[in-house]
Amino acid sequence: MTVDANSTFSPLAYLRGGARDVLFPRTCVHCGRLPDGGGLRHVCSRCEQLLFVVEPPFCPVCGHPFFGETEVNRVCLHCEALDPVFGEGRTAVLLKGAGRSLVHALKYHHGHHVLEDIVVLMTRAPGYADYLRGAVLVPVPLHPRKLRERRFNQCRLLAESAVRVCHGEARIEELLRRAVDTESQTHHDREARRKNLKNAFALANGASINPAQRYLIIDDVFTTGSTLNACAAVLRRAGVLKLDVVTFGHG
């Protein structure tokens, strides 16, 4: 069982974790094999080697990496038609292989245990922690019906993980609410996603905006940017001047 050097070691928690692993053996979220002593607890070393942690250079809008020589401040193909309302964007991993499996385990299978690996991967992404520091993290909200069904908002959990990554040098404020119970975005193209999200978000009741503060909207995945852009438009209308976005995965 690995121990984070920055955390307080608890022998009792260590023993409980070891007993849990004996009674309920961990398996790789992607291939199902037993993890074998790699750097992640829920991804085997073979699948871990295939994870793509994003490093510079990357698109300044969505964080998708560039491959080969690129022009400074060039926008990637994902963002050419986006017309972003926010400033910059960052992501930690590409949504392939075990990266996708980690997101699916958290989002669709109540796999809160994978958050410890998500924290590790966020930490590995160069500049990711610095990007978070000093910001107010605003999770993309779920509609109340979806929240009742799922019983948690994965974006809120990712925001809490992000606060750990930057050692508490960020805070979370739930400034947005889902005003429209939209259908899933999964099978829509860019234009359909944009239409689906029209008026879907609103400012949360009692939300207070500080124009001098930097805000970061946090979502699990950047696909077309439609969700993040819809959220950003609400915050811009509310008076937010310094506004960027961050996700765990891209794809």
C-alpha cells in the first residue's frame, strides 16, 4: 500500500487498507488484471504505461497536446469552431485506454476509489497544479433529478481532488445550477450539443461574484467545449472577468 509523502500517516488506516485489499482484491479498471505494484492503485503497470499524461505544448483553449512542431498560441482542430467565452483551458490526460476507464468508473459505477489515482495523474501533468493555485473552482452542476439518481456530482469530486493537488491553494464555490434537465450529450455532434445546452445553466441562488477573483470551471472531460462554454457564458453575464476552464480528461 503506497503512502503519500505529503499526507499524515495513520497505521490504523494503513492496516485497514491492507485488509480491504485482501478481502476485496483490487483489479485494473481497464483490463481487469490485478494491479502489480505500479504507481497507481487501480490501474495495472501495463495499462499505466499506455496512459497519456498531457505535457506542453498544448492548445491554449482546451489543453489538448500538440504533436511535432507547432506555432505559438495556435488553436487545435477541436477548438477552431468553438469561439470560447472563457480564457484558457487545461487537461491532465487524454481520454484513451485507462484514462477513459477511470472516468467511467467514477461517473457511471460510483467508483469513488479511483479518485486517488486521478489525484496522482493530475499531479503528474506538468503545470497543472500551478494552473489551479489561487482560483475558485466552479464545478459543472448536475440537474437535481440526475443528482438524486447518481447521488453525487463527479465534477464536485474532481474539484475536491484538484484542491488536494494544489495543497489547498484553491477553493470550491458552487456558483452554477442546472436549470434545464437536458438529455445526454454523449451521442450529439458539436452543433446539437450547443443547441441542447441553450439556457441549460443559470447562476445559483445566492451566488456572489468577485470581479477581482480568478474562476476555473471544472468538468470531467473536454469533448467539444460546449458544456464549459455554456457555463462560462452564465458567469460572464454575472460579472466574472478572469475565467478559465480545467478538466481531468480530453477526448
